[in-house]
Amino acid sequence: MRHGNLHDGYGQRLRERIAAPGTAPLIGVYDMYSASIAAEHYDGMFVSGFGFAASYYGLPDIGFIAWPDMVAFVERLRGAFPQHHLLVDIDDGYVDPEVACHVVRRLERIGASGVILEDQKRPRRCGHADGKQVLPLDEYLEKLDQVLAARTDLVVVARTDATEEADILRRAEALAATEADVVLVDGVRSEEWIRKIRRVVGDKPLLFNQIAGGKSPRLSLSELGTLGVDVAIYSTPCLFAAHQAMDEALAGLKVADGRLPAEAGDHQPIGVRESTELLERNIARVRTREEVGV
């Protein structure tokens, strides 16, 4: 199915997924290999700024990402995963509204499903870190309005990083009153606050960010659905799992004096065959896409 030059209406497909019953999960990926594994389990991916900064630069998520690097990564993702939802973290739009609009247009052309635009001011922080500062609300809303005008089909998530209780509710209500598709309050600290935010955003879809070790409670999709959350992003499960697995594998290699574990057992089930089969499925998806003329 084709929708002009809008890459099968990726934005509209994500809107429909969010509007469906339950809470839609989007799994954070940080490179093409993690995306290949995530694609085996879920139909939606989240391009996390935390994960991308860690993977691509080896740096914390405090504003190092350059937008051409992010755009190039999303283009590779869409080429390999033509049917998956791709929600992209664009931080503050890379500072200027003009740059934010340019990036949004580029991402829409290459087939992103949506973006998250935050109201932090520089120096920015991870959404679950201390010391966050936000732009004046009017300044952020002006940037958001320009981004909304620049998109055609792309889903836009309006995100606030406010930390003061009154400001959280004031900004959430203001974001819900815009043409943004979804509202995200990052770093929500309790179920009670999810309920408060749900009330002030009215019928606007609500997004919740799950991150291990973050400030928000660990909740199941069923629990989130009961709280009125429409979509959940899981920023770092792939990154942190890889961190732990690699650390354990290399520590074991050192203990074994450099002898690799047997392919069967010894907690080492993945070998050349399994890895190659995973990656070959990416080629198969691209071929199928080309054969149907998408």
C-alpha cells in the first residue's frame, strides 16, 4: 500500500497503533544489531538519544549528538526494517527552531514514524537525571508550533522535562492543547503523578518513558494501560543488557585464559550461525519490500 511519497504513511500507521487498545511498546535501539534483535520481538522501535550517544560517540546523553548522524542512522534503520514503527528522539531539535524543522522534514522523507521534541535548554540532561532546566513555555511552544507546521504525516510527541509540580501540570496541559499527537512528561516519579498528568491532558494520547535505574516506577503494560498510558518507550533495555553480557563474557574469557566457551552450553548459545541468520533476515525484509514495489 502506498501513500504518495510519504513512505506508506508511517506517521499515520503509528497513530493507529497508539490509538489501538492497550499500551503500545516501542523498544529502544542503539545500533543496527540491537535493532535486528528488537525486530524479532516487537513491531516498534525507539531511537533513544541515551543509547545513540553511548553507542555512536561513547559519551553521555548531555547534548553531543549531531543531527546528521542521527538522520543517517534512522535512514539505515528504515532501509532494513520497512514495516516497523520508528520513533526518534531529537532532543531539543538541536537547539534552533530552523534546524529542528529541517531535521523533521529530513526524517519524514526517509521514513521515520515520529519524533520527540523536548523543552529542555542547554546544557541538556538525560530525562531521568538531576539538574534539568527548561525553556520558557512560550519559547518552547513557538518551536513546537514551527515543527508541527513543518511535518506532513510525522507523529510529533511534545515532551516536557519540568520538575516542579505546578510547572509539570501547567506545561502538560499547554502541550495537550497544541496540535502535537502525544504528550510526554519525562521523569514521572509515581503512579499518582501519572494519574494527575492523565487528567490534565484530557483525551490527548500519553507516553511514558521506562528506563532502568531511572526516576519513574517500573510498571507493566497492563498497569500502564489501566493508568491511561497509550504508548511506552523502553529507552535502554538493549543497551544495558549488552553492557552486562559483554562485561560477563570478557570477564569469563579472561578467567579461561582466552579460551572461548563451547557453542553449546556454558551460557554461550550464540555463534556465527545464529548471528548470520539474524542478519540475513534484514536482507530478506529489504528484498520483500523491493519485490512488492514499496
